Amino acid sequence: MVRAMQLADLVAKRDDAADDPKLWTNVLADVPLFASLNQRHRRKVAGCASIRRFHDGAVLRKEGQPGEAVYVILDGEVSIRPPGRKALTRGVGSFVGELALLDGGPRTATVVARGDVLTLAISRARFHKLLVSEPRIAVAIAEELAKRLRAQEV
């Protein structure tokens, strides 16, 4: 995830850099949810994304609320707090809220920033439009989510 950290540094220095999807295409190659996509498809996904910054203690998403975006962590760490289970920490290169891309259903955990956090947010609405025009992306995402679910069942 060196690329994400280098790009996060660039964004910190130049806010105009954050709006260039070309920068984020290669970062998405390192994110398991998007790694199996070809370069063209990753570029299209990056075009759906925007930079979101969160300060220490800010809630990225709250359990029970509708899911409207997935967040790829570019810099910093988040605490994932599922009800009745131990909290998890995730950092650079990980993502949270992936189910929101598919169904917009209620969030299954609360996610809180641990320090300042820089994310690449991909909205469900924009992503859904992309899936309609590029169904191969939907297949790749579904396959990756199925792998993650199988791994959790073990």
C-alpha cells in the first residue's frame, strides 16, 4: 500500500490532486475488493470516488443506518465496532462498507476514526450506475465478496 501512502501525502500537499481519478486507479489495484478488475474498470471505479477526510473520533458510518458508500482507507486507522463482538482496527489499504455498494442496507457496525483518516469514498448511487453499464465489474465484486464470506465461515 505504498502507493496509497504516497498519494495521501500528495493530497495533503495539493487538494487539487484529490480530484484526479487517474491517481486512484493504481491504488485500487492494491485493494482486494477491486484488485481483480482490469485497469479500465479500476479507472471507471476511481471516477466514482471522492476524497473524504475524518478527524479523530469522527464516525464514518453508524450501525443501523443505510449504507451509502464504501470507504478505502488511504491514510490513518479506523475502529470497527460490531455489536456484541470485539472491535477491530483497520488501516491503509483496507476498506469498510462494501455491502453498501450492493444493497444499501443497514450498516452492520459503527466505524470510528482513530486519529486523522483520509479515505477514498465510492458512493452507492454512482457505483450502481457504473454496474449497469459495466456488468463485468459487478461479477468481479460479487466473487470477491463471496471469498470474504467463505473465509469468515471457517
